[in-house]
Amino acid sequence: MPGIKGRKRGPYKNRQPLSVRIVGGSIPEPNSGCWLWTKAVMANGYGLIMTSTGVRTAHRVSYEAHKGEIPAGLELDHKCRVRSCVNPDHLEAVTKTENVRRGFAARRSMENQHG
């Protein structure tokens, strides 16, 4: 780090399991069941977490830590529609087409409720 003499930057080594770090970095929202990420968040609302391979999105790390690898060709859909949610039960591996379709359907539903 700049300004700290004698400190060398090396690989990231947090020894806690990722599943523990995900729970520790989030707070439960009692009404929805979402686990809201409280650490670094991108401007688009997705959480970020440092792993041994670098910075990754927190929802993907949560899914992998709790449910296993995301199948090839699929992406994660937040069934709750909350981008900062890292609850693996709110995440589903779907095709890009399905994820886009669900997003449009959710936006239409909100417009119909408010318009």
C-alpha cells in the first residue's frame, strides 16, 4: 500500500469460507427474505467481493458457495428482482433469454401497478 513502509501487497488470503463471508457481509431483510449486501456495491446495484481469483460479483459467489457451480451457458436471475440480494434461494440459473424475459415482465408489472 502506498505510504506504508515494509508492507508488501500479495495475493488475497481471507481464510474464512466464502459462504461465511457472504453471510457476514449481508443483512437479512425480514419482509422479503433478501440478504442485502452491505459491502462494496457497483453503481448498477450488484455487490462485489474479493476472492482468491480477484474481485467478483457477490451474488455469483454466494450461489456457487451455497449451491455449486453455475451451469455453462446460464446466468443468474434474481427472482426477488433485488440486485444487491445474495440469498442463494433467491437466485436461479437461467438462460439469458429467460432472464431478459423475466426482467421485462417485472418492469411491465410495476408499470401496471403504478400507472
